[in-house]
Amino acid sequence: MANKIEDIYTDIISSLPPTERLQLATLILNGLAKQQIRREINFVDDVDDSDVWTQEDQDDLALFAFQHGVAYFSQEEDETE
């Protein structure tokens, strides 16, 4: 594959004027950027952003709230002593 690319560059691209080589480089880089954006969008699409809370979500929230309350009120008791 590397030899093919080098051959294409040597036989075709290197003979182009600098402005056309810059245009080609711009097209290649823009294409790569679009591919990266598509990958990132697909990754975001895989994230469940629904408003539905599972029982596990609710249990996690309740546990966190309970732990936070215990820590908060324990700290408050220590300050009043």
C-alpha cells in the first residue's frame, strides 16, 4: 500500500503545480475531518439520552442522596459540638 501511495505521489501529484497540490491536500484533510466528525456523532448517538429512568437509576439516585444526607448532617453535628 505504501508503495502505491508513493508511486501516485511521484508519478502524478509531484508534477502538479503547488496550488493544485494545496487544493488536493485541502480536499484530503477536509475528508478526514468529516470522517472524524461522523465517528464522533455516531458515538454520541450510541448514548441513551432518553428521559426514562430505570429502577437501577432510581436506586442509584436514592443511595447517593442518602449518603450525601448522612455526610452533610454528620458534618453539621460535628460543627455544633
